[in-house]
Amino acid sequence: MANDAGLYACARQSTIAPVNFPLFPTGSERGPAPPRERDVYSVSRLNKEVRLLLESGLPLLWLEGELSNFAAPASGHWYFSLKDSTAQVRCAMWRQKNQLVRFRPRDGMAVLVRARVGLYEPRGEYQLLVEHLEEAGEGALKREFEKLKARLAAEGLFAAERKRPLPAVPRRIGVVTSPTGAAIHDILRVLRARFPVAPVMLYPTAVQGAAAVPEIVRAVETASRR
């Protein structure tokens, strides 16, 4: 009994730190969270979504460049590249669109296109889907010339009844240009070689700047009266 009483007294005198056992364990106590499920793309899905992003993110645009690698297979569609000094892009123009083009494209030609940006899903290559194709550079200048010619013709300036007959041998040649420019020297050089006896009358005028147009008009009117 004495031994039991001593053990009981020792037990009462010992200090035991309390231990809390939470009802719901914290995250560190639960262990690492399970990995999220991976959203794995297929190649086809990736290319499709990229195509949709390109088509919706970029508007119908104008692009100028040099035409190269032009191909026109039996399908009637046109395939070519547009390039500049540092980059190039593949282009496709479907038959129903290229039938409206009034010239035959060729490599090296400077062109202007209106196109949409797309992606050819089977190969994962982005390309331009061309809706309109026209010549740039010299072609653009030619179009402007034809427009001006049509406008002047509509005003009757090319009408046959307004034309004057040219003499077999000119008595005097009038030149409307700048007296210090290269043009008058070229004209005089050619006349000395081909028709040195013809007298030349120069009507000096500006050929550049805002004052050129009214001066040229006045010079032509003066020459016409003589």
C-alpha cells in the first residue's frame, strides 16, 4: 500500500504538457495536395486555336512586298510568297478571287495585297489569304496615268477636232522648261544632232514647287499665241 501511495503522489506532482488534437487537420498535416489534372493539347487542337486567334485578332489588312515563288496549279488557285529585304510570308489566293485580277503575276513584281491572316492547320504554317491583288510601284503610277488620261479625254482635250496639223518642217521649236535644268540641255543636244537648223525659243518656267503649275500654264498659253 505504501508503494502504491508513493506512485500516486509522484503522478500528482509530475507536470504533463497538454496536447491538442484538432478535429480537422491543417494542410501541412494532410500532406501534399494532389497534382492538378493537366490540360494536354493535341497538335490539331493547338493549330486550330492558333488559327482562331490569328483570324480574330488581326483585321483585314493591306500589305506591300515583292512577289516570289509564284505557282498556279491546275486547281486554279494561286500560291506565292511576299517578301521584303528581311522577311517573307506565304500567301494563297483562291480561284474565285484571282479571276478578278487583270494582270498575270510574275516573280519579282512589286504588288499590293488586301488579305486576312490565317493558319494552314495540317502543316502549322501561318499564311495570308489574299482577297485582292494589284500592282504597286510602276503599276500604281501607270494606273494613275490612265486615270488622268481618261479624265482629260472626258474633258475633250484629246478630241481630233481640237488638234492642229503638224508642219512637215517646223519653223521654230518652243520649249517650256527650266532654263537651268538638265532637260533643256538634253533637248538642245538632240536638236543639234538631228535638226541643227531649227531655231529654238525657250519659255523659262519653274518645274517644281507650288509655283510651277501656274507658271507652266502661262508659258504654254504664251507659246500658243506665237
